[in-house]
Amino acid sequence: MQSIVTSDTIRAEVGAEAAVSAAIARASACLPAPGTRVVVAMSGGVDSSVVAALAHAHGCETIGVTLRLSDSDDSPKRQGACCAGSDIADARAIADAQGFAHYVLDYASAFRTEVMEDFADQYLAGRTPVPCISCNQTVKFRDLLAVAEDLGAHSLLTGHYVQRIDDSDGPQLHRALDPSKDQSYFLFATTVRQLSRLGFPLGGLDKPTVRLLAQHFGLRVAGKPDSQDICFVPAGDYRAVVRKLRPQADAPGDIVDMEGRVLGRHDGLIGFTVGQRRGIDVGGQAEPLYVVRLEPASNRLVVGPRAALAVSTVLLDGLNWLAGALPADGLDVTVKLRSMAPLVPARLFDGETPSAAPTLLFPEPQFGVSPGQAAVCYAGGRVLGGGFIASAF
């Protein structure tokens, strides 16, 4: 079994120089042969910058590409937010210092249409979207891979913390060896064809080691903070973004119990998601109330006790499967129902039984399952595939 390359452990045992050598060897095993042309998706952060430096040092013909995702990317933004104006400058400066080509492509219009507006529409439909997944599905992998192909590149390299493992049946997507940095939940929609052209050199490293490599390569971003927020959601206030894109999102409505009795009023469904407890302005109840579901057609917020959140069946939209045909009688898997949720056991059916949609059956009740989130299926460390939660009951 492979171990995680960690800077603290290796430096304590063999010193910083050996730690760097071990990390470079691990990461370089994910790169094509020297002389091969590669495109590196450079966000201007530490991870993608290290990948570009690794590829260049390995002898690959490296081309850095940074996507401009906002019309205001050249204006200053707070430190720690991805896609800030300074990120483009950082990516360009690193490419110049290392000595490889770098291009900035304007994808602001596509990003607004396919990610931001979809994000707002999902909230208006009573769903809780994951925009990082749709961004990876569209502008990052679909469009950037097309750019890489147009440039005659062998592969597209990114700074994601996941692993691609090749076997006789083709490429497989696996979790990062460092579970605290694993990003596989956000990449479940990657297709087999896309996976065959992607490389993830950081999947076997931890973040302190990546920063150690950034220092080794003399990168100006070695101490740059990680991005914490959705790139187009300032300070995490997604409601403000939805209101700006869809002004009608703030329509007030009734808060009702499970029997439809009116308990109070809400100021807009976009302020709520399934499983939420805070913000329900209803007093005099015998037990705490939680959001059970949102009803956009009637603009009602349905609340109830925690027990009302328990579900055992989840129906999926847009199943992307990376592991061959599903058995007719279903497959035992472990599932993540939110990015930070623990893995739980379930049985997946392909849509023929027990319903017309791909279905997950859980032996133990699950709570706070929200339509719009992803349900990602695993077998050990391997990502089998997943889909978006359509409904749960």
C-alpha cells in the first residue's frame, strides 16, 4: 500500500532535501515522458503552480493556461479567493520565471452562463447546487481539454488532489492518498474519455509537501492562502449572488408544518436548504424544527422534527458511471451525500429496479439529504461514479 508523502515525516527522518526528492519522484511518476507536450490548468494558486513547475522540470513541453472567469478579474479581490485578479498575474509571472509558455483565455461568458446562472436557477428550483462540479464538467475539463487537443498536447494536468490509476480496463479515478485534501467528490462527473487525457500529479502528496516543493522551485505563491469560497460568491454570501442574477428570488412565503398548517413567514426560499435548523423564525414549538423540503411552485417552506428528515431511498439524475456495467440486481457501494459527509453504505440500482431512475437504497436512515447535491459512489478508494440527487424519501 502506498503511503502519503508528508513533509513533516520525511523531513524528520531524512531531511528537507530528501523530502523534496521523494516528492518529486512520486509526482513525476504521473507525468508523461520528457519532451511530451502538456497543458497545465493554472489558477494562480500553489497547487497548479507546483504542477506546472514539476512538468517543466521533468522536461515536458509545458504550456500554462489560465481562464479568465469574470469580467472583473483584473480588479483587486480579497486574499484567499480563487479567480482573483492577482491570480492571473501570479500564473503569468511563474510561467515567465520558469521559462514556459502561458496563455490567458477569456471564458467569462461561458462561465456566467453554464455555472453562475445555472447556480441561481438551481436555487430557484429549490435545489442546493454544487457549482464546483458543474465548473469541472464544463469550462475546466470539457473546454480546457478541447484547448489541449487543439494545441496538440498529450494531456491536461491539474492541481486537483485525486489520483488516476491505469489498469488493463483503462483509467480509474481514485481518492487522494491524503483524505484531508481529497477532491474526488467534485470530479465524479469526469468521463472515461476525459480521464484518459487528464493527469493529477499531486494525488499522492499532502499540502505541506506541495508548499515545500513551491519553495524548492522558488515560486512566489509558496505561502499563498488556499481558496476557501466559491470563486463567484464573495464572503460566502451566495444569497446575494442569486438575488443579483434572479431578483425574483426574494419573494416571501409561508412556513408550514408537515400537515400544511401555516406556522410563520419566510423572506425567500433561497435562504434555506434541506436539513437546516437556523433561520426558521417560528416559536412555541415542542421540539426544534428543521427544513424538510422546499416547494418553489407554492413558495412554501416545509418544516418538521428531525425525524422527518430521515430517508432511505435516493433517486439520481445524470448518473456518470466509470466502472463498467452495473449488475442487474444492484451493487453494494459506499456513498458521499455531501462533500464533507462521511462515507455510508448503500446499494445502487441502475434504473430498471426498483424505480425508473438510478436509485440508492440505504440500510440506515440518512438525514439532511438535499436535492441538487451530488451522491458519489466508491469502492474502497476508487470512484465508481455518481449522480445528482433528484429526490429522496
